Amino acid sequence: MLRMVLATMILLAAATAARAQYDEQAFVEKAIPTYTIPTPAPGSVAPLIGQARVYRIRKGDTLMDLARLFDLGYNEIVEANPYIDAWVPPVGATILVPTEWILPCCTYRGIVVNVPEMRIFYMRPGATPGTTQVTTYPVGLGRDDWRTPTGKFKVSGKTVNPPWNIPESIRAEHIKERGDPRTFIPGGDPENPLGKYRLELTLPMYRIHGTNIPWGVGMQVSHGCVRLYPEDIERMFPTVPVGTPGEFVYQTAKIGQRDGVLYAEVHEDIYGYTPAIFRETLGLIERDGLTDRVDQSLLEAGMQDSGGVPFRISRDRAASEPLTRTSAVDLRAPDPDPRQARDD
């Protein structure tokens, strides 16, 4: 309940905050990379994609705006920068932009939503045989009292401007909270929470769709469905065929590899399913036979202070390891304007 109240307060603040730097067109035009990787072999360690960067705060920036411009959820940018005021960050401050992820284990085809991470990964065959294309987007998910499930599904349909036939359970909540008795909101209505595009799933009652409240991405604000930024679902929607397989997974910990170097990534246990996250992480390392390659001190330090960002756990130092929340603090070169970012 406390999490739901906090999310509501954040959304209200976002709705009223002045955003001098960016308008909707800036978000529409932002770059969203598609990564091409060698298709992982069954049983192999998951790959690490993307590249973290640093950014120097400009006048008028908020972390909410920057999250959307860099295609991050509110949770991701705030957890990576816990000592920065999200609404009035100090001009000139350097923040970490955590655009780097370990792919969820262990399916590398179709749609995978990692619930505690609040992120969706869409994987499909690349243009070159033996490669896979990966696109990833932040999402908003179900509140604690309307949890997003786990389980496999297929995309069963696609709808543009979907109408919302309000379930009776949600209607009862609307009546109680704000005296709204509506049973239906037509497609295209500004108050329709489904946005402009919807993917129907074989999991009853759950969908992947846009939103009329973009600032809820990276928060637990829905009745269980998956919400994307409007510009993200608009790009994803035409690329997903009906019949695409998918899965909702719950992975608080992930182990990955790039150029022979091991990394870990850990996330808050938002629904309280895996309270012993350190033990969970050790179990993944043992499962993959990686114990002898892991530096225990790096693992323990990263578990305490990673902020959801991948961190190195290999014994041997990498020549080009990812930025971390700690290593970014001393970097002062500003990132280019996010509106000028380019695909990898």
C-alpha cells in the first residue's frame, strides 16, 4: 500500500512539474537501439548488452525527463542515482545513465518481461544467420494488490486504439476511489489507459499496451498489465507478429558475460518472492559452474551498492568493464544531448 501511495504522489508531481527542456516531440524522436548479438547457445551464460554512460545535468532537467529520453524507467534512473534530487537535480551534477543490461535467462526468442526489473526484452532472429536482434524497453507493472503474473504466453492479437471494457473489479475500485461508474472508455479517448496500441496475450486478463500516463513507466501503477511509453509501443507494435511466444519471469538476480568477463545484476524484490537475493545470486553462479571465476569480494560489494546496474564479478579485471554507480561519480565529461543520441 505504501508503494502505491508513493507512486501516486510521484505521478501527481510529474503531472504538475514544469519541463522546460523537452516536449513530446523530443521523446518521439529519441534513439532506441536494437542490439545484434550472436545467438546464445543453450545453457550458456547470458550476454550483456548496451553501454552505460554519464550525463551532466542541464538547467531544466529532471530525472523523470532524462529517464524517458534515454528510454529508462523511473525506477532505473533513480536507483542508479540515489543521492540526486529527482525533481531539481543540481545543474552540473554528473549522473549515471544505466543503459546496460544482462539478458534474462534462459530464452532468447520472443518477448520476455522481467518483472522485478520492470523491463521488457524482445528478441528475434537477426539478418545474419546465427544472430539475434534484441530491443528492450522499460515498463510499468502491476501494483502490489494487482500483481503482474509469471508464466508463458503467446501474442494472440493486436489492436490499434483499443477500447477499454472496464472489468467489474476495477470498476468497483473506481467507484469507491473517485465515484467513476463508467464501464467503457472508447479507443482514442485521452482517458483510456491502454494508449494507442495493444498486444493481446493468451494469458487471460493481461496485455502489453501503451499508456495515457507516460510517467508511470518504471513504477507499479497498473492492474497487472504491462505499460510502455507511447513512443516505445508504437515502435514495438508493428514488429511483433501474432503468435510470438513470450514469458513473464521473476529474476531479481542475473549473471551475464561479455568478452569473457562475468557480471552480475540485481534488482529489488518488488513482490517479496525472493527475499534472500544474495543466496539466489550464489545459486545462479553455482548452477552455471562459475564459482571459481567469481571474486567474492566484488560480488558482495556490488550487491550492496550496484543500484540495479551490472557490475563485474570476474577475478581478472576487464579492459573495458561497464560503468557503475561508484565509478561514474568522478567522471566530469558531459554526455551529448540525449536528443542527439545514436543507435549502437
